[in-house]
Amino acid sequence: MSGESPLNMMRTDRRPVPRHRAAAVPRRRRLWPVIAPVAIVVVVAVGWCGLWYYAASVADRTLAGWVAREAAAGRAYSCGSQGISGFPFRIEARCVAAAAALNSNRPPLAVAAKDITFTAQVYRPTLLVGEITGPLTVAQPGEPPSFVATWSLARMSLSGLPPEPESVSVTLDRPRLDHVAGANAATVFAAERAEVQGRIVGGSADNHPVIDAVLQFASATAPTLHPLLAEPLNGDIDAVLRGFKDLAPKPWAERFRDMQAAAGNIEIKSLRIERADAIVVGSGTLTVNERGKLDGLVRVAVAGIEHIVPLLGVDRLIGRGIDRLNGSSSQSAQGLAALDRLMPGLSGVVREGTNASLIDNLKKMGQPTEIDKKPAIVLPLRFSDGLVYLGMIPLGEVPPLF
């Protein structure tokens, strides 16, 4: 047949296949698009389970390591009951009826809390975040509680592998510490928020670490400690500690002995404490002498000095001077009362006159400056063998560090 190719001419049967027969031929279904996703899910699930149990074992060893480290420092921790949970997305270790025996403290103390829960993420099991459920009680062993602490939230973060911490932080929302023993029950400390952070910024935990420590607090009061602390304070203090030999478990007194022996120091990089009527900012460096007492100078700028001086306890100094003149060892309030016996109201006049004179002298001695566009003066805050002076006004004494 003309126009036909040789290959077509060689075929024995060139009849077209009916359309209904071609459609009747079955097609094979491919199963891998269904099997592959299922297999991937199974492999991922098995792998995730293995990862969770591995991370849980790492977190458990990390927590046990920190507990052992604390025990070596004389702080023994225990739980009424404990367990690990949190599968599949986190590791959670819970300690119910938590207790601590602080045997290294003098005198020894027993601390108890309702519940402590430490949580770690699967991808970072060496970062432990703990939440503490209060109240927390502090007592001498076998005695009723002396102090009770409460809060709305208490969170602690601990990073690193024991025994070498990398950073530690404690955050408290609405903390309150009450002294509950005896007839002098009172609130020792209260705040809207308080936070302490510490991290290594130089060296290492076992070789001369340099530690950056930050303390922040909001609406904090401590009326029983000092009249200056009776009104709410906001504060932010950043300090660097140099001279520690290592961070091995030991009392803090030994750490400060290491600092003194190594000629280390406490550098106050920045300090800001604010009341409704006054602001104090400053920076400086302190050292520890051979008696464990602080020496050094912090230059502070004070706005609202006229509101601070009357709270510095100048009346107590006046009373002591009167007592010495009278050859008496009575309290300063009795010394001032002697003035009122001579002339009613005389003690108040002396207080006001003395405070006014001190304020005037401080303003003359200090260097004028501004804080937040408010007039302020720069004054030396001196530490001399533990004694603290603002300009020429004695503020008190810091106890020896060892």
C-alpha cells in the first residue's frame, strides 16, 4: 500500500484495538506515597522517644550533680517524694515536701518548702528552670520557724554541668519575708519584684572566675533594717567580683578570703536606687582588707539630699554625745529626752537645726550635677575598715565578710 512505512507493512495484524478493551486493562497503584509518610512518622516518633529518654537521663544526672555539689558545701537537700515526667516535649522533675539542712551555716538552719519543680527542654537538658511553691520556712533544727517567706512566683534558673556553673538567676514576684518568732514579729522585706543574676564573664569555674552579678528590685521596703528603707525603693546594681580562686563548694567566707589574698575587688559598675523623693546613682570599687572588712570609695550623685539626711540617724549621734557628757550608757533616745526635760521641744529644734546644717555643708562640699534633669550633688561614699560615710556623715558599719 503506497505511503505506508515498511514497519507497518510487516505487522501481521494491523487492526486497531477497540476502545472498550483498552480501558479494561487494570493499572497498578503505587503504594510508596502512602507508606513513606507513615514510615517517616514512625521513625521520627521512635527517635524522639529515644531523644527524650536520653535528655531525661542527662537532666536527672545534672540535677543530681548539683545536689551532690551542695551537699559537699554542707547544704543537704531532701524530698518527701519525687518523680520525672513531662513527656514528650520537656523533662520535669518534681520534689514534694522539699527540705534543706544548711549545716554550714552558723547556727545551722532548717529550710522547708511545699514543692519544687525543675524543668528542662529536650534540646537543652543542662539548663534547669525551677519553680518553688511556698511558703518557705526557716528555723533552727528542732525549733519552730523563725522566718516565713511567701511570693506569687519564685523561679530559679541554673545553667551548666556540675560542678561548674555557667550562670544562675533567681526571680521573685511579690516576695515577702516575715519574722514570726517571739514578740517582735514584723515584716523584714517586701517588694513587688526582686531578681538576682550571676554569670561568669572571665576565667572559668575552676580557674579564677570573674563574676558579673546584677541585683534588681521594684517597690522594695525593709522598714526594720533602716529608716531609709521604709519607703518603697526601685534599684538596679551591677557589680563585678574578681579574685575568687574557684567556685568549688565552700563557705562564702572562704571565697572572700581568697579575694583578699589575691588582691581582688568588687567593682560596682553602676548603681541606681530611687525613692519617690530622692535618687542615688554611682559607681566605684571596694576591696577586702586582712580583717575581712570593706575599704574603698563609691562616688554617688544624690538628688533630693534634703529628704535623705533626716533619715540617716543623726539624732542617734546627738543622743550618744549627750550620754557621754552625762557619763551615761543609756540609749540615744534617752539622751535627747534629757534636752526635752530642760526645755520641751528642744530635741526637735536640735534635730532640725543639725539636719539643716548638714544638708547645707553637704551641698557646699559636693559637686553640682543633674539626675533625670533634677539638681543633684556628687559625694564620696567611703568604706573605711567596714565603717560607711556619706561625705562626713557616718551611716553605719558593714559586718566583716570573714
